[in-house]
Amino acid sequence: MDGVDRKTLQDMGGWKTAAMIDNYVHLPVNHLVAASEKLAARLH
């Protein structure tokens, strides 16, 4: 994802196998970032 090597993604995700990367890295996160920002704005 964005130039980060697979081993680093595996380590950061806490996944025991590299196969788990494929289960998660394809998920888009833009909508999660936008939702988090909206919620954070309401909490402040």
C-alpha cells in the first residue's frame, strides 16, 4: 500500500501470515477517514 513493503504491512497489522495482508489491504479506507474526521469534529 503506497510503496510500503508487504513484510512491514504484516508487522504493522499484527498478522501472523502474509496471506492475511490480502484480506485487508484491498479495502478502501477513504470513507473511514472522512467519517472519523466528522466524528472528531463533533466531539471537539
